[in-house]
Amino acid sequence: MKKRLTKTTILGAGLALALVPLTAQAQSGGTSQTQDEQNMTAGAASAHISTAFQDQLRHASDDFNAEKYGVAAGELRTIIGKDRDNLMAHQMLAAVYLKQNDVHDMMTELQDVIRLSPQDASAQSNLSIAYLQTGEFDKAIPLLAKQVAAKPRDGQKAYYYGLALAQAGKTAEAIPVLQNAVKLKPSAPAYLQLGAALEQSGKAAEAVDAFQSAVKLDPKDAQSVLFEGMLLHQTGHDDQAIPAVQKALALGTPNQFGAHMILAEIYGSQGKNDLAVAQYKLAVVAKPTDFGAAANLGVVTQNSGSKTDAIAAYRRALTLVPPTPEAKAQVEDSLAELLATTDAGEAATLLQAAAQDDPKNAQYQSDLGQVYEKQGKKADAAAAYTQALALDPKQFEAKSGLVRLTPKK
């Protein structure tokens, strides 16, 4: 009997952030900084300073312009130590940390800037982006909501707002925001996040369209290509899914495991067991701790007729952490089936474990009865068959087993 593949999670819960480092925010026009970042940097480099500690601030500004960021940071921290509410010093120090890509310290300075100047749009924008990069989505959302309300035609801000909502698990709220973002400013990252949100909402066909739009805008984005392939597979278009996933691998997708799992699942469902085996082996290499990959390697290996390799794959799977007791029971049952003719004792032990892991599954009790019967343990076999029929009165093998064990009058 052909074994069925265990359904496994291929891509995990959600997408990686489509953000680049703060020092080089993605812009459709190709600039290296957002306008808010440019404003922050310009403020730090200003030659005219009309506040307390003028000389010290001017020296810090000169060092900043000379790219002596460490020196400038020390000077600015000295000023803040003497005057905690020096707005310009906090603004300049935030800019220094931006240049050093020190997100956490930059956030601290931006919070002080907003404390001292609540209407500072540049500080609010950069702080919200920093919250996105550090995964503090709930803190980013209210800041971004205000920015979108203030600039409803700004597609970049709409994208960040939708991204924050999506990553915070507020998928239903994120979808219309991201749909608006791609209308205002089409970009591959925005379409990528929109596709993810649609897929999580069960709107697979719309998600495919979004991922394909992302690929059109950036044909070399491996993440978009991979997710397009995943959705094509999920919607039954395996002929298109295979080249898409292969392209993602060629582009160097960081999710090698997910790509190999998709291909393996497709080939396994098509009965191309040799190709499926090769892909599951690559998936196991990419993620050695994944139970599903190891278990399914056993399935396709068993289906290809290689009993020894299947036994080895199942044994390895049972050393890993299963997603559910039922998944573990499936592997125990499959391994017991292969061992039944050569090691009935171990097969019985495995089936006993399977019955404990999935106590409502009549098949495991029936299989256990058959192993006991082969061992000549008629009473144990009859008890197992009886338990199977209690769980499923239509269980054919159990009925047949009891008939065999019942003395003829």
C-alpha cells in the first residue's frame, strides 16, 4: 500500500520583514535615504546653531561632516549629560547612531526628540521604522497611523503601516492598507506583504496575483518568486509552480528548506518518488531538525521500494520533535509495518506507542492485533481487534481477525 505524505508547514508563520537597513531605505526613485532621514542628517550637519552649547555643537557637527561619528557621539553625549533637554544634541546624536546603524541607541534619542518636540515628523517617521526593524510592531502602529492620516497620498508610509499591521497579526486591517499602498506606490516589497496577508486570509488566488506583481517589479527577488511558486502549488498549478520554485533556488532564496519541501511534495503527489526522495534529502540537509521532512523522506523512500532506507528515515524521524502526537503515531505505524515480518517484537512496541499517541485511531489497534496474531499471541490479538472495533465498528481487518480467532463450532 502506498503511504501518504504527512502535511508539514513549509514556510512557517509569516514572512520575514521586507525592510532594508535604516541607512539605505528602499525607494522607487533609487535614493539611499528617506526624506525624513535626509532631514535628520541635514539637521546634524547644519553649520548655523542657535542654541546653548553652540561651540560644542558646532564641533560635533564638524566631526559628523568629517565622518568622525565616534568622536561626534562622545561630544554630544557630554552635552546631553549637562543639558538633558538639549533638543539639537538629541537630534544630532540620533543622526550619528543612524550613520552607525545603531538602531537601539537611535531609538532612545528619537524618543527624547519626540518628548521635547512632539510634532517632529522626521523623528516620528524614523522611530516607527526602527520599531519595525526591532519587531516592536504594536509601538510602530500608532505612530504610522498618524503619519498616514497626515499624508494619505504617501505610498511608502502606507506600506510601512500595512507592514506593521500584518506583522502584528492584524491581517484583516493590513490588507486594505497594503492594497492602497500598492496603488499609491507599487513596489515588490509592498506586493510581497500584500500577498502574504491575502494568503493568511485564505485568499490564495488573490495572493498569487500579488506575488506575481512583486515578481514583475523585481524578477530577481527570490522571496517573491518562491512564494509565487508556493501559492501556485497550493492552487493546483504544479506545472507553473515547479519552474517558479526552481528559479527561486537558482536566485539563492534564503529559504532553501521551504523550496525543497515544495518540490518534494509536488513530486511525491505525482508519484515521481526518486525526484521526491532527492528533494526531501536536500530539505533534511537544510533543516536537520524538521520532523516532517524526515518523516516524508521515509514515506517516499518506502513508496519507491527501498525498505532499508525507509526504515532508517523513519527511525531518524522518531528522534526528532513531532508537531503533534498523531504525526508521531503515523511514523510509528509506518515503521512497524516495515518491521512486522522481520522483528515482530519491535513492531508491536511501536504500535503500542502509536495507539497511545493517537488513542482514537482504530487502524493502529487493528495493526497491533495482526502483529500479535503473527506472534501467536491470540488473546492479545483478540483484545486489540476488539478495541479497534470499539473505535470503528466498520474496521474490516479487525472484523476479519476476530473471525479467524473465533473457534469454529
